[in-house]
Amino acid sequence: MRGFFAITRVTLRQLLGGKRLALFGVLALMPPVVMWFSSANLPENDVSDAFNEAPIAIVFLIVLPVVALVLGAGSLGDERRDGTLSFLLLRPLPRTLVAGAKLFSAWLATTGIVGTSAGLGAAVVGVRAGDWAFVGPVLLGVAVAALAYCAAFMLLGYFSARAVLIGLVYVFIWENGISAASASLANVSLWRIGVSAYVGLAPGPISDIDEILGSVAPGAGGAIAKAVVIAALVIAATGALLRRRDLT
Amino acid sequence: MTAGPAFASGATIEIEDVSKWFGQKVAVSDLSCSFGPGLTGLLGPNGAGKTTLLRMMCGLLRPSDGSVRVLGVDPRRDPSVYRRLALVPEEDAVYGILTAREYLAFAADLTGVSRQRVDEAIAQVDLAAAADRPISGYSKGMRQRAKVAAALVTRPEVLILDEPLNGTDPVQRAHLIALFRGLASEGKTVIVSSHVLSEVERMADRVLAMVDGRLAAAGDVAAIRRAMADIPYLVRVEVAEPRRIASALLAEEVVGSVRLSGAQLHVETTDLAALGEILPRLAAAAGARLSGFEPEDESLESVFRYLVRRR
């Protein structure tokens, strides 16, 4: 595991260095700020409903996909671009361990940033209405969706130097557009995995979100299982690619 | 393995009938050779296929045909060989955000060797004064030394260096050459690629020369030098009365052929220095003004092409 954690340490420094962290910080402030102002004059009973509208949508449809895209695609893509991938591959380590460490790093960074953002949004409910029961579920939802998104975008980043552009098209055309418009496509939507985990654990019925989940059943267990399967498949596929493909 | 100057005794790396092509482009063509303990220079002009061959040896590229074995195993199938094999790549493959000390510690962690080796490796490349500065601020020469140190930290039995002297100043170069020779004298297999003959000549006992993806020559440096001694050079001469000078030149022993092109002569000779003495004398005798004398074809690439044609 020494190699795994060494890759994780260096990857986290790569991913969160420079101006990236500042930009993500600004993006991450959106949900708690929106929540703070939108709940300012609401009665206590309506504060949690307000959280389940705009702030949750901003977290799962904008902040999470964008942060996961940049960090997930960068985790392996940056190594390819900088020519440092050979430094990692010329080591007595299984390729799946390299892929796993890269995904773990991207997931940790994404969950840290977006989890803070979503957690602060949920904390506003606690401050305004004394209900802190949304913090845990939203953190879990973010962590689950971040795993699925980072896995998909890591693979994309390995293949394409234009991963961020392709990923943005995917996020805004497919995830936020086509799959949101059709209930039958809901099962292949990554953000719904996170939202289903959140809805499965959050207190009370959340009718608006239930509707957009479509055919996806709310539930943390199923969501975690889906995300873990996606991550495992991506790690296996990336490991095989790192083993078989030429590194020119 | 076949015997001959391309094959080393006690081989640690064996290349057998290896070819590599990228689409329509053939980078390495049916090449067989081996490397053993000691310092071997891999010489060739840019684009000769040296880097492709080195990357196949390290398992970063899969041969399109043939086989590569390092320390008895195929590096693409058995990553454990990387405990004993290290590559210093040509490109600037370094982590700019890390200091040299962190970079070497990273290499040690990934390879599973003790971090106590870090200081020793830094001292070996004479980088102690800058070891705690981020590599992004390093000069090209310092980056090269950091890469070499990162390879040395694992104490490899086989060390492959792709153009390691690029960007280094003469002092750094001398230091690195001494270091490579020292490692070779300890019995390690050290392979250094270069496109500069004089560089290889200073450090390698054995040389393999490549051009166009093929082995052009192999042997000790003296043998390579001897092979290059009778290479014909092409010289462009600008002179008044070119026809008269051309016929006079053809009578000279050192001149192989003369071609007239407008007011210019293209002269093939095996002895540049002798031609340099003969030409002014002939021009003076003919009362013709000699206005230009320039070797056309003196690049290392042409030398290698000549060697390939001779094989």
C-alpha cells in the first residue's frame, strides 16, 4: 500500500495545486450562498423544502459534475500530457493499483470540495430550522455520485486530451438534458445515483426529487453498489489499458 | 543468441528480430542485438529509432514483431523486473510541483526501496544544493540530473538513459559521464543513447549505431571510427572555369567523381583535407578564382546512412 498512498499524495498535490482550488472554492460557495438567501424569510417548516430545490440541484447538476470532471479527467490525463505516466508505470506495481490510486485521489478531492459545499448548504437548514438530519445524507449522496463521475471521467481523461470539453458536453447535454427529460434513461444517469442515495436517507418525503429520479429507486445501498461497480469496472479497464497500450 | 559484435556476453537484455511500426511508419526494423554489463552507447541520428528501441526494452512499447527480454523476462508481462530496471527518459518527465528530494522519495516509495537512498542519490548527481527547491524552477541540466537521481535511487542492475546529456553544461556532462562509467565498472548494465558521436566516444566501450530503424554498425568505438574513416564526402565547389577545374580534379587520386551543376561542382572525395589543398593549387594554375568550398554532406546522419549501405 506504500505505492498506493504515495501516488495518492502526489496526485492530490497535482490536482489541487495552482488556481484550481481557488476556482473550485468559488464554485463550491454557490449552494450554501443560494440556500442562505433563499431561506432567509421562510418559516422553519419550509426551510428543508427550500434546500431540496435549488441548492440540491446546483450541487448534483453543476458543482459535482464540473469538479469531478476536471479532477477525474486530470488524474490520469495530466500524467499523460506531462509525460510522467512512464514514471508511474516503470514500477513493480500492478497497473490496477495505479488506476485505483488515481481514482481514489480524484474521488477524495472531489468529495472534499463538493462535500464541503453541500454540507454547508445542509447546515443552513440546521441553523435556520434546527434540523441537522440532511447533512449526513447529502454528504453520502455526494460521495457516491463523485465516485461514479470520477471513474467515468478518469477513463475519458486517459483517452482524450480534450476530456474536459467532451465531459462538459456529456454533463450538460446528456446528464442534464436528455436523461433528465426521459424517465427511461434515468438509470444510466450518474448524478441520479447520488441523488437516490440522498433521497433514500434524507428525512421525510421529497416529492420534487422523487419525480426527477424517474425509474431509479431511492436507496443508499443500491446507489453505493452501483457506484462501486462502476468504479471497479473502470479500474479494471484502465489497468488493462495501462498494461496493453503503447506509451509513446 | 547469435554471436557477433551486436551481441554482448553475459547478456542482461536480449533483442530478437524486433520490429516496431506505427501505422505505415517503420520505427525499428528486424533488429537483433543484446546488451550486457558495462557501458554501451546507442548511437544514431534523430529519428533513427533509438528511443523506440529503448522504450521497447522497458516495456513501454510492445514490439510489433520479435521479442525483448530483460533479465530473463518480458517486461510487459512481469512488472517485478522494474525493481532491477530503470529508465531515464528523454522528455522532461518530472513532477514540477515536487522538490528533487520529494521526487526521489516518490520513486523510492513506488519501487519499495528505503528512503535512506534519497540523499545518496542526490549526492551522486551533485544536486544537494538545490534538492529542496521545486523542480519547476530547475534548468534543463538540473532536471536531467534529477531524473538520473530518481533512477539511481532504486539501485537498478540495468540503467537505460535516453539522451541523458542533453541540456547539461560541460562540467555537469563530465560529472555524469564519470558517474555512468563508475556504475558500469560496478558491473551494471548501462545503456546511453545519443546522437553525438564524440559524447558516446567519451564514455562507451561498446557502441551500437542505428539508422532508419536498423543496426548500422556495432563494436568498440575504435571499430566504428575505422568504419567511418573511408566515408566519401560530398563537397560543393564554386569556381570560375568549372569545366577545366573538373577535368583537372578527375586526375587526382582523392577525387571519386565530379558533377557539374551550373557554375558549381559537386565533388566526391575520401580526403577532405587533401582536396582542400589541391583545389586552390588547381585554381591558381588555371587562373580561375575559387570562391566557395563547402562540404555538403557532413552530418552524422549521412555517415550512418553510409554505414548502412556498406552492410
